[in-house]
Amino acid sequence: MTKDTLQATRFIYVGPSLSRGRLKKYTVFIGGLPTHLGNEFNQCSVLKKLFVPVAELTAAEKQIKESGSPLNIYYKEAA
């Protein structure tokens, strides 16, 4: 992925909302992961795996509901 492509890519967070409004489910970010969540990423590394390209939202939602799938496991760990 080129730098220009990455900057234009939109990622959506499909994990559980974090307390105090730090990160809400279905928030869209352009150009990569949000840098202001460094502490949260350090405390729960699976959060990074719950950001998917917007075009993959439907597939990600199905995987989250599928018991034992990687996204299901990451979601439960982040909750």
C-alpha cells in the first residue's frame, strides 16, 4: 500500500466502545489508526486488530458474531 493510498484509506473501529468516550464503536478514521490512543493500544493490543477498512465492515460484523473467529476473540478480549 503506498503512502497516498494509506492516507486516503478509511478505517472503522468495530470493537466495543471504551469508557469516557475515548473510542466509540463505528468511528471512522482516515489514513491509519488514531495516534491519540497510544495508551489504550499499549494496555490492550488487540484494539488495533478491531480497525478494518470501511469496505470490509459487513464481513467484519459477521466474523465478530461467529464464535471462535479471530475478530470474535479480539472483541471479547477488548470488552
